[in-house]
Amino acid sequence: VLFDIEEEEKEDALSKHSEKLAIAFGLITLKGVPIRVVMNLRICWDCHNVAKMISKIFKREIIVRDRNRFHHFKDGECSCKDYW
């Protein structure tokens, strides 16, 4: 869904996606184990890119199950090869 909103509002809306919050929570509470997130919607392009970056920077495996498939993020790459 496309909205006609200002750039600042877009940034604010993207920062509150539940998968980003779940990954952040996993980073501060779970040490040395994969972070697993299950959601009932498709992952958006921004959250997908953020998960790739976090997996590379923090050297953590992140597994996200969205509406269509599993996404395994490791070393900055996703198992879907950026096709979702």
C-alpha cells in the first residue's frame, strides 16, 4: 500500500516495524544463538535489508518466517537471494 506522506513520516513508520523490534530484542537478550522471528505478513524491503545488515555486522544468524517463506539471513546474505 502506498501512502502520500512526508519522508520524515515514512522513516518514523519504518522504524516501528515489529520484525525490527523483535530482532533488536533478540540481539540484547539472546547471545550466540540464532534469532527467530515469525510473522503473519510479508517482510518489507526495508526490514529485509536491515536484517541482512544486522546479520553481517553482528555476525548473527537471523531466521524470519513471513507469510510466504523462510528467510535465513547469514553474513549479510538471505536464502531467498533477494527474491521475495
